[in-house]
Amino acid sequence: MKLGIVGLPNVGKSTLFNAITQSKVEAANYPFATIEPNIGVVSVPDERLEVLAGISGSQKILPATVEFYDIAGLVEGASKGEGLGNQFLSHIREVDAIVHVVRCFEDSNIIHVSGGVNPLRDIETINVELILSDIEVLEKRVKRLEKSAKGDKTFLKELELVKRVLDHLGEGKSARSLEISDDEKKMFTELNLLSGKSIIYVANVSEDELNEDNEYVKSVKEFAVKEDSEVVVISAEIESEISQLDEEEREMFLEELGLSESGLDKLIRSSYTLLGLISYLTTGPMETRAWTINKGTKAPEAASKIHSDIERGFIRAETIDFETLKECGTMTKAKEKGLVRSEGKEYIVKDGDVILFRFNV
């Protein structure tokens, strides 16, 4: 899963990136401190892995991972090349979803590129640039499709969809808010539109406003509801402090702040929900591991995440859900009780399934 962190300059993007990847990316108080996208890989928190590793006596634990791309600050006119905009927009095209950091705190010591804190204006600025970039791409595509459709009528469906998307964008609406039929989903996905990507708004607040939404956060949440997006409230500065602590200190610090989990944990959970992702688990003496798949994935396709040969020679998936295995204490006891199921090719894998794939190639 690749998540691109975007936002206007000086909203806390690089501070957040430093925190969640424990990297040392420059976080300077001036625009365009980030030019090339910094990439950090972080583990997906999953308490089930420790339990499974204990049951199996695993030598190592391999959690699922998320790639965060720290993409430089966009400014008004980015779609026309302002502020190295074209370069930044191309980086956004490579990610699965957008994490849009929005400044929701006042601080006279940190300049704002637009002169003052106004999260809805900042959201609109970036959304407009993504929409304008999409319009430019689709207008060129329409010309190509019209030419192709003259000789091949199979292009007419795509042409019709592209024109409908263009009309929607022309009304100032992001592509992700357009209603798409099941038949059109594949074509729409292949367009790879910037404004069509799933988005999570990260409302970056000060430490003392973390437990109660301020007016800025409330306005972001109201906006997100209208376009069916997610909002995660984070204090990038606090996340920066948390990243420097060991596990025990981290838990104490979160407890003092009245938080049950870190902002990073919330962000990853929201990302999984937004993108329709789940994790299945494998365990044994060598390793316990989490594998990320799309919700609704059938067993053979899930097996391909481990190796294509397993999908090709798939026989069955010996499956038990995590909670049942935890209650039994060992896989042997679970089998004795008849709780390990033998699932075939049509089985849809569920979150928390512990699976041993049987195959023959």
C-alpha cells in the first residue's frame, strides 16, 4: 500500500513523515523544503502477530507494511507548473491513496503560504489543482478516443465515460465523487485520475487541542462527509515525540495524553478501511507473518501473495480464525477439536484468518 502525503507548504507534512518513519527528513520553515519524494516503509500494527508467534515458537515476526511518500508542498497553479508543480503531481499519480495534511492550528512562528490558517481554502486549493491536471489529461484522451472510435466502435463506451468525467470535473467536483457503475469501474480505475484517488484528510492540531475538535477540525470533518472521505486528527509534533520513545514509554505517554493509540495507528487503520484492505496470517516455527489483500479476495489469489506457484498448484487452504486459535492455545488442539477448516478455491479470505496453503506443482 502506497500513501502519498500531500498538502500546502508548512502544514506539517515532513514533520509527520519524520515521526511515522523515524526518518530525518528536512522539516524547514519555508516552502519546498521537500522536492524529491522521500519514501518511508512502516510496519502495520497488529497485536495478533505476537500471540501467534508465541503459539508457534516463531523465530521472527514479519508485519504487513505501508509505504509513505512525502510529496513536496503543492501551491496554487501547480497544474500549470507553479512551484515545480508538474513534478509533484507526477509523484501523486504513483500512489494508491492520498493523505492530505491540513493545518488546523494557530502558530505565529510558522508562516502560512497563503497568509493565514483556513483549512477549507487549503483543501480547495489542492483539489482544484488535481482537478485541473485531470481535465488536461482527459481532454487529450478524448481527442485520441474520438479518432480511434471512428474505426472501432468498442472505444465508444470509454469515450462516453471520459466525457462524463470531464463534465463532472468541469463543475469543480473531484472525480472520486462521481457515481460509477460496476461495468465502468475497470475503465475508471485505468484512467488513474489524481482527483479520483481515495483521500484521507489529516487534521494537524496542536498538542492541547488533540482531545477536542477545534473549529478548524469541525469544518474539515463536515467537508469530508460530503465527499465520503476519512478524517484523522493528529498532532504531528506529538507523533514526533512518540517516535523517539521505546514501547513502554510510548504506552505511558499515550496514557498521559488520554489516547488509546497513536496518530500513526489511526492513520493506517483508516487507510485500510478506505482502500478495502484486510490481513490474513501465516505462522510456523520459522516466522509469523501478515499479508495484505483486498477484501473479497478468494483463497488462490490470496496465496499468490506468498508465491505464484502456490496459486498455480492450489489444492486447499487449511483455515482457522485468529480468535479461535488463540482460545485453543495450539494448532494441534484446534485440529483435535475439528476447528481447522479445509477451504477450496471459492473461499473468500477474511481478516484474521490463519492459513496454511496446500499445493502441488
